[in-house]
Amino acid sequence: MKKAKFYGKIVIGTGRIPVASHLYFPTFLDENNPNERMTGIEMGLELMDSCDEVYVFGFDITEGMKFELDHARKKKKPVRLYDDRFNAVNVRTLPIDERATPEYRMAVKGLRLK
């Protein structure tokens, strides 16, 4: 959560509005209640539908992020990749970028990368 808040501030600094549903919905939904957690995830996908693009920060991709990236792929959302210091990841050199694990490469494969 701490990283998400940090990345949100960075996005604000670019003049964009960050949408971090995993910070918002747990304020009134119980993450430990499976039904409420799934409701929050579904609502997060609906929020993503209204976004112009999706940002991915860092090279650690959680199961939740994979799920969201699959949704972005289906919706053909533009996706921007950044390392954990907000440096853009060069999509042309991604196949040889040592920071990107095979799991990361698989998670971003087929996305509409910007």
C-alpha cells in the first residue's frame, strides 16, 4: 500500500489522476471476507474501464495485477511500464532487460504497450 501511495503521488505530479482501487475499496470492504474482496476487485475493473490508460510500476507482478492486466488486455487499454523509480521501461528492449523476469514478460505480453 505504501508503494501505491508513492506511485499515486508521482502520477499526480504528471497532471493525471491516479486510480488505485486497492487503496480505496478496503476502506469500506473487508479484504478478509472473500465475497467483499471479489466485489472490490470487480468494482476496480469497472473503474479501470473508465481510465484512459494503465500504469504498471516495478517488475514484481502480483496475482491481482495479472488479473487486472488481463482485463486491460481484453479492453485494449494502453499500458505504460515503469520501474520502481518511475523510469519508463523501454518496450523495445524488454526482451533483453535483465530486470524483467520471464513471469513479468509473460504478464505484459500482448498488452497495448506505450
